[in-house]
Amino acid sequence: MAKAKPSPSAAAKSAAAASAPPATVHSALVTYSSMLALLSLCPPFVILLWYTMVHADGSVVKTYEHLREHGVVEGLKAIWPMPTVVAWKIIFGFGLFEAVLQLLLAGKRFEGPISPSGNVPVYKANGLQAYAVTLITYLGLWWLPELQLALSILLAGILCIYINYDCDRQRQEFRRTNGKCSVWGKAPSKIVASYQTTKGETKTSLLLTSGWWGLSRHFHYVPEILSAFFWTVPALFSHFLPYFYVIFLTILLFDRAKRDDDRCSSKYGKYWKMYCNKVPYRVIPGIY
């Protein structure tokens, strides 16, 4: 049976619908107002943040007092950095350095979507490598006079990241092998805990009580907090603002540790009490 051909009017409607611009979630007014607000508010926010961290020793109070004394407009004009020849040289040098990295660093080849004119953009995925080289170069140039201290802080932070990773790796390997693995060179210590599901089914879980997980029940939070601390410590200790994230993360993780303990206590009952007797500290070994 031959298929019916669409009428000219239907074909015209389909073509018009295909060529029509896609519907937007927001109105044009909201879209352009948001874009203009983002473009106009971000620069003064960045300048205020820079002024607070560099010239006010990280003190929000000092920045507030400056704006209150001079007014918002005049206060911003007083701290707004003006273009200089040195600044343009830095920007040009940074752009040239990144362009050289994009050309020289190896990376996997990716092709983007074909443009309406038929062009296929080609990308080299070496952004992570360029970021690493840029960060190392920056740290080397900025901290060269105090390179030994800087390297010590950097290595301590990297060690914390590795321990955090190794804690998760150790637990995942323990679960994957059903406890038949090696933890720090010997068979792991464990508790076989049974529990009931919401459907009344009885199941079992293995609770690891050796390795990192024998030091405390949530030891992996310790290197996570310390890595944030080592990321922040170059700001020294004159003001608390640089340590806001460290404080926030500590409160968050300690609260999460307590909630996890309460949930596990309700789930495992007497087996969780056995686990707590064997691993008595919640987060910090010997303290808490």
C-alpha cells in the first residue's frame, strides 16, 4: 500500500516549526537581566574579596569599616586597581604561557559537533595537565624564598589526600572480597553483624575493625579535614575567614559521624555495641 504524502500546508508547518527558535524557560527580560547582573556584580565582588584577603589581612570587618568610612561607591573607587603596564605584561605573559602549554602538552584528541557551515572543531584534552603545570609553576615562583616550608605543607596535604583515598579503598576491597583480603599485610579483623530489612528479611554485613577502620569508626574524616587545613594554612592565623571552610567541614563531618553512628546503632543493635567496644573512638583516635 502506498503511503500518503503530507500536504503542502503540513510540510510548510513542519518546516516552520523546525526553523522556529527553541522555547526558553524564562522570558527574555529575566534572561538578559540575569546576564547583566552577573556581568556587573561579579567584578566588584572579586575586587572586594581580593582587597579583603590581600590588604585587609582576611578581615571582613576591616573591609566593612573601609566602605562605611568612605561610602560604597567612593570606597570601591579607592580600592579598585587601575590598569598598569606591569598588569598587562602579567596578563599577556600568562596567556602566552597557557597557549604554549596547550600546544606542547599531550592529550587525547576530541571532535566537537559539526557546525551549521560544516566545520568540525578539534580539541586536545590536556586541560588537567596544563592546570597541574600552571599550579606547580605558580607555587614555585611565589614560594621560592620559602620553598622548604611550602613543599612540606604541600606534601602533608598530598599525604592526607592519599590516606583519605586509601581508607575508602581498604573498605571497598574488604567488601568486594567478603573479608577475604589482606589489610596492612594480614587478615582483617571483623564482626559479622546480622540485621533485618524493612520487609522482615534477615541479612548479614561485615564490619571491618582493623586497618584504618580500627583506629576510629570514621577515621577517613580526619585526613579530609587535615587536607582542607593544609590547603588553608599558608594564610596563617591572623583572621578566621580563610579557615571558614575548615571550620564548616569539621562541623559537617562530626555531625555526620554522629548521625551515621545513630543509624548503624538502630540497624545493627547489639552488633554495633560490639563494634563500638572494639573500636571505641568515633573520629579522632584517642580523643573522640
